[in-house]
Amino acid sequence: MRNTKYERVADFHKPEEKRGKNAVIAFLSGGVMGLLAEGVIELLCYQFHMSRSDATSFMIVIFIFIGSLSTALGFFDKLANIFKCGILIPITGFAHSMTSAALDYKKEGPIYGIGANIFKLTGSVILYGVVAAWFFGMIRYFIGGAT
């Protein structure tokens, strides 16, 4: 089969993208995630008399746990199909990528499987996050001084 004929067949069978609809769904579901996070912070502050910064740290741990647990139980991907990037962009997506990599390679053992591959998807995010933080920190230092 020639490339042009293959491309015509592939284009015919390719599902239609609804970018506008997906963007609205991701925006709304991301907003709901932010609202839930703020609700958890307020609950922790009110119920356990925590400072706001401590409650924020606990909220992040709670969301990481929920993202990892839903990945391990096998329904995070179904939620991602429904809520689009609204559930993938926050810390839950980061937890999902680490947990799914760990689950994929667990048969190879704790060192060569999980340990060697857990950061396979998230390693680039960590690397470029650290580099960007250093770069913008230097810009802030030289422009605004260290405060």
C-alpha cells in the first residue's frame, strides 16, 4: 500500500477531534479540581486548626494519594477520558504517571523494575521544572534583588 493511499484510509478512520468542547471540559473540570483542593484546605484549617501552608501541603499529599490509588485501581484513565486535561494537569496527573510506570515494571523487581522506571515519564518534568526554576530565580535575583 502506498503512503498516499494509506494516509487516505487512515484519515477516513481517524476519529473527529472536538478541540473546543475538550477545552471547555478541561477548563471546567480543572476548576472543579481547584475548588475541591480549596475545600480540602479550608476543611483542614477549620477542623484540625492547621496553618494555611500546612493545610496546603497536606492537600497536595491527599491529591497525590487519590491520584495514585485511582491509577492502581484502574479507573484514572476512565476519568481522564471524561474530564480531559482538567484531571491530568494538576498534581494528580504527575502521581498517575509515576504510579502507572511503577505498575508497568513491577514484574521486573523493585530495583530494575520500579526503581529504574518510576521516573520514566516524570523525569523530564522534574528536570525542566528545576532548570526553569533556576533560570527564573536568576532573572528575579538580577532584576529585583534577593528578597
